[in-house]
Amino acid sequence: KVEIRTDVDTTCGGDFTVAHLKNPDGSMEVLPFGMMVWSAGLAPVKFLTENNNFEKGMMGRIKVDDYLRVPDTGGRVYAIGDCAVTPEPLPPIASSAEQQGQYLADCFNTYYYKPEFQSSSDEDLPLPGRAP
């Protein structure tokens, strides 16, 4: 199941299994996850500037592979949009981020929403197939 949240402040536990959300109404929520996609807006956010676990590329953006996966996270953390830099950088415009988001949603719903992908597994997730 892919769930999209907008207008929330997010922090992530160090082991990448739980996110702490502050909703627009001020309520707090703990959200466990097996895989997280992080997308930020035009300005750096605390999650990016203070997280030293992710390799950074140009302009402090998180380096990702051709599948938008953050290296050394077992294929369980993705970054898209202005906070990410791909091997062949894309223009930092909304349509690029929208296309990346749609690509990931399609891949998650086609390849990763299967019983064999257990969020509790320590194994790296396999590469997705071609975008549907």
C-alpha cells in the first residue's frame, strides 16, 4: 500500500523503521514503515542538513541511483525531487519530481506490494522491473 502525506513535518528514527509526523493540525503520529520515500521542497530541511548518513552530491542533495534508491539503505529509502541528485541530474522543476513520484508509485504497486517483501526482513530489496 502506498500512502502519500503532504504538509507534515517528519523526522526519522536512526534505524529507518519509524517516522514521527507532526500533522497540519498539530497532532503527532508515529508511522512505522518498511520503505520510505523522502521528497522535500525548494529549501533544505533539517532532515537533509543534519543527516550525515546519506552521501551528498551537488548542492547538498542526496545521491540516488538510477532507481531513485539512496545507497547503503537496502533499497528501502528513496529520495526524489529537489532533495535528490540522480547519476544524470534532472532539472529541479516540479514536473521532474512529479514524474519521479509517479514512477516510484507504479514500481511499488507493481513490484513491491507482494507478500514476499516483508518490512521486517533485513535483506536488500531487489531492483524493480521496468516502469509499468
